[in-house]
Amino acid sequence: MGHDDVTKAPPAGAFLRPLPAPRTRQAGRLRKRSVPVALLIGAALLVVGTTSIALGAQQNAGTLPVTESVDVRYVVDGDSLILRDGRHVRLIGINAPEFGKKNKPDQPLARAARALLANLVEGRRVRLAFGEERTDRYRRTLAHVFLQKGGGSIQETLLRQGLAWTVAIPPNIKRLAAHQAAEQEARHKKRGVWNHPAYVPTAADRLTRRDTGFRLVEGTVLRIHRSGPRMDRLRSRGRADPKGYHFELAPNFSMWVPVKDWKYFSYRPEYLLGRRILVRGWLTHRKGKLRVRVRHPAMLTLLD
């Protein structure tokens, strides 16, 4: 299947009627006509100066069983560490400023994030709680990290100091609500990344090919289309292009949500059409354009 062009942005004030209840098996097929809609979001929303599009508490709440006590050998950066047994642990639910690679400079506050994490855990015993997904594509162990004494969350400490951003990557979203609350505190008090000019959101129409990596981007959803597998093109490579919804915010930039992840959203894709949003995530090149993959609504903030 190729591309199903849904519609272009509707006129102002078009979102006047509530959306039907979301389907349980899938978000519903997009249609080739303009759909004037409005959303009654039954899920709880996190307010962080603007409205964050988020899940209900029933999907964010819950505690994780502590599964293992370990010794930390050293800290790599603000969101990963090495255990004494050699395992590389990536902290679930946050992303800290990165150290430069391939002769690129360090991102602002990367050293501060690593210093805080090292001060908390380096050479010490901590407790790990694993997510549903135990490893990432780099074979790093994915875990929540807690202090051995007092049980404080390392992720929440970094977020409260403004030295990391909240990220939501299913299925590891059990402590999302706690992470969002910690980030909200840092934003309110303008700490760290929330008070640094390097991390002011970039307008979608001002992005360049060099603007890759983790970023905050804002813009209006101008167009939506749905893509599907193109086996005729990709059979030789042994894989299919996954189905997904593409939300175009600028001619050279779009947000892509895999169809399989739309189950986490409490509204239909059409709801975002014509809306001004802030999206966070890792920007990559795709067919000469920039694209950010979003798998959870907590990565979006509604600005109007």
C-alpha cells in the first residue's frame, strides 16, 4: 500500500464536534475528506504551562518491583552507567544532554548531568527495577534506578534538576506520571535545560539538515497521510516499511507514529490536524527530509 492522503489543514474554528469514542483494535482508518472534529479527552492531562497530550492515570500509574541490587562501577553520561559486572544500563524514561561524537562539541549541560549522576551512584550500591522491555537495540539493560538507602528515584532527581527530559517509549511507561511531575517542577522553576537558550524549541519550518538528534520542535500540523508496507520495494532487503501516520509540520519535517502504537493515544489522528503542537524526540533523515518517530502521546504538547 502506498500513501493515503487524508486532508489539508481545516479553517480556524473547524474543530467543533466531539470525536467518536476511539476504537479498541485500532485508531480507525483515515478518510480522504476534511474532518472537522474536537476532542473530549477523558484521560487525565498533565499541565506544564500548556496542555500536554497524555494518557490516563490507569496507564501511567503503578510501581515496579525492585528486582536486583547492583554495584555501579562508573557513569558514562547523564542517562547511562556501567555496573561492576560489566552490564551497560540505560535509564528508562529520560534523555540527558549528550557528549559530542565525531569531533562534535558536547551539548550544553552534558557534563553537569553526568556529574550529578556520578555523585549519586558511582561506586555505590543501587537497586534496579526493570521495564517490560529489558534491553534496547544496543543491548543495554533498561532499568529504573533507585538509591539503596532511602529508595529515591535517580531519574526523578535528574528531571527535577532540569538535567534531563522525560521520554516515553512503550512498553516501559509505568513511571511516566512520576517523571512528568518531576519535569514539571524543573520547568516551573526554570532549571537546567528549561532555562538554557540552546534548548529553546525550534520552529519546524526553520529546521535544517544538520538539526538531527534529540530536539524539541514546534509547529502546526498541516497535513496527515498514512503509509503502509511497500513489499515490492523492500522485499530484497527482507523487511517492510511499517504502517504509520505521518503528520507534516513543514515541507521538510514530519512526525511519524507507527499504527501499532496508536493504541496509546486516546483520540483519532485527525484531531491533530490544524493544531499547533510541541513534539520532542530524535530527529533523523528519511528520504531527504527530517522525521521524528513518536510512540506515545506524552511526547507531544498541545499549544493551542
